[in-house]
Amino acid sequence: MSRTEILDSVDEAVAGIEDGSTVLVGGFGFAGMPFDLIDGLIRQGATDLTVVSNNAGNGEVGLAALLKAGRVRKVVCSFPRQSDSYVFDELYRSGRIELEVVPQGNLAERLRAAGAGVGAFFTPTGAGTMLAEGKETRSIDGRDYVLEYPIKGDVALIGAHHADEMGNLVYRKTARNFGPVMATAAATTIVQVAEVVAIGSLDPEVVVTPGIFVDRVVAVPARRYTVEGAR
């Protein structure tokens, strides 16, 4: 029997997310961004959140809308500034939000380490830069490495393409990005998909995230977002 819940509404899917939670948000720009789950989180009202994502929001939708609503205390990401990241930029410059910059490869590996049960790891990325300040360093075979720790989430919000009734997930092209590692790194993984299909409908060879890592799934109609943030 699957432990995955197939829910009827986004609001059911995000129910119970607590104030102060660390929320892992999938997406690479707009690709794979769980827009409907984020909208549901805004309605749900959880605040004082730490958000871990590749970016710090685009336009005024998705993650940027969550930031604009004042629900986020800290952002951990690789690319906080883009041409349309003005919501984050204003919040950061006015001292209303904290930022931790993590190189993209380190971000992915810290999330993967959390899911794999790795206590910490050494990486050369960031060695000798400001990003290594205050961190343990070690020389290995003549090269400097920095000690990094896993990033664990209380909740992961992920956008996938299809799920079956056991919660097995497949993704669509670039939308795959951080979803697989975030699903393994969170205590509760919540996924929005375009469609939930019957058990046996997905080729096991193309399943990327096994249902054992997925707690809640909700199917929502696809919506198109532009760079300007218009729906």
C-alpha cells in the first residue's frame, strides 16, 4: 500500500505547514515551479519561512508572490538576482529578508546529501572565496576543500508532470531540475502534477522519483506564465 495521499485540492495539499518551516521549492526559473502550491501556501498563511530554491523569484508570481506577501524570513539560493527579481531585490536592500548564497552545484549536493543520509562533505567549490568564510577547510591532494552540510527541509513543494496513484513521479524536460533531490531531502513532500494516472500506467524505467518519497499529490490544470509575471 502506498503512503501517498492523492488529494482533491491545493488547499488540502498545503494544510498544516507550520510557521518557521524550511520549505524547499523546486524550479529553475519558471521551469518546474510549483505555482499552484505556492499560491495555496500564501492562502494557508504560514509565515517566518526559510525558502530554499535555485532562484529568488521572477516577476510577481510563484516564489516572488510568496516573498511579496511577507511570508519569508530567509532565502537560500544560487541566483538571487535576475532582471525580473525586483521583489527580492527590494526586500533585501531594505533589510526585510536574509540571504544565503550557495553555488548551484553545492546546493544540489547539499540537498542530495540530506536525502542520502550523508553527514557532511568536502567540496572545492567556494574555497578561497567569501563563501568559505567561517567554514572548515582542508587540503586534500594539494587542493583546498570546504566542508558543507546537508540542507534538510520540513516541506518540499515540487512540480512534476505525471504521478501514478502510488506517488511515483515523472518530470517533463527542464522541469525535472531540483525536484528529485528535494523530494528525498524533506520530511513532507508535496507535489503538483498535470495528471494522476492509474497504477501501472507509468513505465517503471522512466520513473524518476519513487512514491516512497512522496507524501501528497494534487492534480492541477496547467497554466502559462510569462517572464513579466502575467498569467
